[in-house]
Amino acid sequence: MKNKELVCIKCPRGCKLFIGNIEHPDQLIVEGNQCPRGEQYAVDEIVDPKRTITATIKLISETERRLPIRTDGEIPKKLYKEIVDEINKMKVTAPIKRGQVLVENIKDTGIDLISTKAVRK
């Protein structure tokens, strides 16, 4: 039986999780969690891991060179590199509003890429 250890990030406790039987995702055994969120985190991390992307992109502006951005939700981990590669090719021109959608539904995930900073000019 294959096992994995994780540290839960769903609350400040940081429970050390032990996940057993990972070769059978429908029969996972999770131990060490002190709340139900820890168990769900462990299952999600084994079955369908997801991540939020934060990055910067090139910005054409009088005052800034880079614009901080992020996804407005979690994307499947298997698409992470593909999306980051696309982000690295992006360039936008000011003005940009904070929260402005820069790419809708990136890679058909239902998740948008948004600005996290306003740049006027």
C-alpha cells in the first residue's frame, strides 16, 4: 500500500496528514486531520490537485514595468505549466484597474486571470 504525507493548509493548525491507499483514490485512508477540511484537502490533493497562480506580466506604462496578476480561483495542477507559459508571453498596456479581467476562462477552466493592482498611466 502506497502512502503519502502532507501538511494541511486549510487552517492555521497545519495538521500533518497521512494518506494511505493512494493507489485506490476511491478508498483513501486519511489520518492526522483535526477537522473535516483536512480530510477533504487530502482527498482533493491526491485525486485532483489544484493551485492558484500568482505572477507578473509585462506592462507598457509610464510608471511601472510589471503588473501583478493572479487567477481568481484554483486551476488544475496539470495545466499549471501551460498557463504559466501563456502568462509569460503576455503584455498589457495601462491604464489597468485592480481586479480587471485580463483573460477570461483561461484554458477553458472557468477561471479568469485578473490584475491585482491598478496602474493609471
